[in-house]
Amino acid sequence: MKKRTLGIIGGVGPLATMFIGEMIVRRTKATKDQEHVHTIIDNDTNIPDRTAYILDNTKENPVPVLIEDAKKLASVGAEMIMIPCNTAHTFYEELAEGSPVPVLHMIRETAKRAHDLGAKRVGILATTGTLTSRMYQNALQEYGITPVVPNTDMKEKVMSIIYDYVKAGKDVTKEDWQPIEDAMLALNCDRIILGCTELSIVNRDLKLTKKYIDSLIVLAECAVLACGYELVD
């Protein structure tokens, strides 16, 4: 398979962007520099907040900036685009239509991973914007999987972890996270999707169990394969 250059629309958020870059390197089967994925990262922190726009479309629209970034990456050699932000996939069709090159779909790939793992009842931890868009609920239902969303209190707790902790550069402790995990297990979830890339930082730091499906790691692995490379066994 022809090797492709990968373009990453980053800055959504910045820490998750740096982390997925590392994951792409770590998950690629390679013995020297020249065997790794050629990656171009645009850590564009000027992209307007996706959740804010979904909940109130009088806020600044992130779509034109996303499309501009895709075109910019393509103009400097990117042949495949990915965006490590689940919420941004609410605008996937517009972005894919505006992009000169193919765009990977993080949410569909994560739902497929849940299916491949034999999941039947899957919890979704994500921003209010992602949950409101029903992107994960619909993708899971297409595979015959029952989606489970947290209650209002836990939704607010997850949003606080994302915005008040990870995006703000503060560490999340096991004590911070445990009420969320307990609430999802109480809902009889056999798997739990980390449907926000900031939560992937929590996964990295707390070393969460294999019950979790990390959307950022799924996207990293899909990008490696889509660009014509092999994964580490």
C-alpha cells in the first residue's frame, strides 16, 4: 500500500494533539526514523469552541476554520486528514466536503471498535456538545449496541474534568475520576467510551482499565493503517 502523509488538525485541545502525535509514533511498527508516518501537525488553538457553537449557534462557527486548516495541511503535502476532537465530528460532513483530501471519522471507528470487542451496552463519556449531537448514540446503534449516557450530575462532572482540569492544565486524581466510573458501572455498561480526547489524558495518567475504549488511541491506530503503515503487535 502506498504510504501517505498524515495531516492533523490540532489545538482541540492542544494537549490531546501532542498526545495523539506520540501515540501514532508508539503504535507504528518501525525500527528507524524513516519507517514512521510522515506527519504534519497544525496545532491551531484559534479554532472556536465546538460545544459552545453546538449549544448556541450564535457563537462563533468553527467549521470555516476547520476547513481552512484542512486546505492548509493539504497544500503542504497532507494526503489524509484527522482531527483529534470528538465534538468536531458533529461537523464531519461539512469538513469532509470542504477538505481536498480524505478525513478519518473518529466516532465511526470507535463505534466499530466497540462492536469488534463484542460490546452490547456501551457508556459514553463526552462533552455536552458531543452528547447533544447524538453522534456516538447513532453510531453505536448502527452496530446494534445500546448506548448509555450519564445522568445530568455526571455529565456536569465530566465537563468539569474536561474544561476545569485537563484543558486548564490541572491533574485529575483517581478520587476525582472514581465517581464517574462508579456511576457508569452502576448502569451496567460492559464498555465505556472515552469520547473526548481530553479524557484520553486522564486515561494516560490514571491507567484506566481495559473496560474503557479510548477514542484517541482508536483514531491513532486507524491513522497509522490508513497511511499504509503497520501497527506494533
